[in-house]
Amino acid sequence: MKNLSIVVTVTALIAFSLGYLVRGYAERTPNVSEDTEKSTVREHTENSATQAQTIVRADPSNANIPSTASFDHEAVITSTRSTPRELYVKNKRDRLEDFFLINGIGADRAEQIIQDLVDADHYLSQKGNTLIDRRTAEKAEQIAQGGVTGISATAEERAEHAAEKETLHRQVFGEYYEAYGEYLRSYPQRRRIGTFSSSLPEPLEYAAKETLVQILYEENSKFESKLRGESAGSGARTASTSQGWEADKEKYSERLIAMRSLNERVMDRAKAYLTSSQFGQFKRQLDNEVRRFELLIELGDVEEAL
């Protein structure tokens, strides 16, 4: 019974910690089906916009792509089921609040962008849903027989979707489209600093907040680039079942070392923009993230020993 209790406890803790590992310290962007938009709609995310600078500009005159000006805001219901449009509008407004402020976009233009973006993303979502539903119907017999376990778009269809999405978003944001892509790239770091700022007795001043976002973004980009380089250099790791955890542990330990180094660089650069109290709290936040990763490794050792 004692061993059983240990197994149950360890399993629960591993499940809790695993989400942190999968998400990764770098807070990879989001495949945020809009990050905080927890809905039942299979909505495509805004993350493909982060690749905008490497995508050839699509032709806005393409007859197959509707103009957002043609959308009826009252008629377009932003849910395939019951989620009200207002929830999507609120989430977009919250997500883009800093974007509008940074770029000096007035209230009227900002609201128009929000409404058009909700409509454009709903159109893309509905189109994607229709494609998947049609593909599912075509393969219904194979699915029933267990011959097909998943339905997905082809590479060509994904490319077509990305191009159409870029065109619609260019129509929505106009001259601010590139700035929007840049904003999305640093959004995970912006969320982290926003959470940290709101936890303080007095929130950070605007300049300090923006500086910390930039520091985190720059250092995190270096961190990710280094990890990608090491991964490409080492190639795929192979391990027998008996050596599986040891191989994983080595990989996690290397990441842990890189995380500590990252935190040191961040804190060294951030110190000049924080009070001693703010600095201490920020350091504790970063240390706690490292500790959660350490806990995952320790739990892996415990599970392996059982």
C-alpha cells in the first residue's frame, strides 16, 4: 500500500509538472488558439502572422478573398455553436491593448481593427472547419473501420490558408501590419511581464515594463537559437528502453543549465530598471520557474526507481 501511495503521488506531480516541460521555459508562442480564448471553436491562431516577413505578399485583389469591409458585424456570429461574439471581441481588445498604445492608434481605428479581425478570423475558422468536415465525410467509412485515426489539411491547403490569412490581416491592419507581426513575436514575454507587474503593490511604469519585455524577448531569442543549434548538431538521439530516462535526463539537465544562464543575463540587464523590492520579486519568479523544472527531473528519478 505504501508503494501504491508513492506511485499515485508521483504520477500526479509529474502530470502537473509535465505541462511546464511541454510548454518549455521559452513560452513558445502561442499555439494560442488566441492563447486565452478557451472556446470550442476550431479557430486558427494568429501565430502564422509571426512569419509574415518571409511570406510573399498575397494579391489583395484576389477575387477568392473577401474584403473585411464586406462583413456584417451583426450577422457574423463568431462561434459555430454558442460562444457569443462579445467574448472574442473582448479577448482581441485585451490582447491588442498594448499594441494600440505602442503604435499610437486612436480609439476609433482600434475598434475597427478589432471588429474586422474578429470577422476575418471567424471566416478563416469556418472555412477550415468546412474543409475538415468535408474530409471527414469523405473518409467516414475508413474512420468507422479504424483505418483512419486523424484528419488534417494537406501542405498545399495549409499554404493556401496562410496566404489567405496574410491577405486578410493586411487588409485589417493596413500600414500597421508589420508592426502587428512584430508585436505578436514578443507577446509571450509581454504576458509574463504583465503578470509580474500586476503582482506588485505598484505596477511597473510603462517605460520599465516595455524595457523588461524587450530584455526577455532578446534573451529568450538567443536561448532558443542556441537550443536549436545544439539540437541540429547532436542529431536524433536514440536510446533503448532501459536507457530512455537517462537520455532524457541528460537533455533536461542541459536545458536546466541553459535556463539558469538565461536568468542570470536577464537579471543583470533588468536590475537597472527595477527597485530593490521589484528586483527581488522578479528574481524569485524566475527562480521558481527553474525550480519547477528541477522538480520534474527529480520526479523522473523517483519514478525510475519505483
